[in-house]
Amino acid sequence: MKPLFTHSDLRKMGISARRGKWSWLVELDKIPAFASWLTCRHGFIQQSPDTGEVLVAYKHGERLEVTYDGKRTRCGRHLMALWYTFACFCLCRSS
């Protein structure tokens, strides 16, 4: 069976993670539920995304964004932690 990621892909993901960017983490079909969870439960204010962005939210001057380049989603470290919290407590319950 062919591996899902090549050695080069894994190396690039490792470099991005060390820089504070996370690739292929946020699932596109779950973004509306995630945005709703951020605004209703955690007080973030959602803004209309610009070109290349799929989610933009603000709270106390902090900007969270998920970008999409046609192949993968990419987000920062803080949003990564919020995504894992959402995935653990909300996605697992709905399964």
C-alpha cells in the first residue's frame, strides 16, 4: 500500500509545525459547526473571510484564521488547540 504522505511531505509538515503553522488539520466540511462553536460558546466574533481564507474570528484583539489554498487547510497554533478541543468534545458526541 502506498503511504499517505511522502517523506518530503512529512518533512515540510514538520517545518511548518515548528514555525507554528498546522496543515491538513481543520476539515472543510466541519468549519460551519466549528465557527458556530467558537461564536456561541467562546465569544469569538466571526468576520467574512477574504480570498484564500475559510474562517476568520476575533476576540480581544486576537485574530484566528484558517486558510485554504485549494489542497490543504492551514492554521496557527492557538486555533489548532481550539480545533482539538472542538474535535474531542463536540465531534465525538455527534458520532
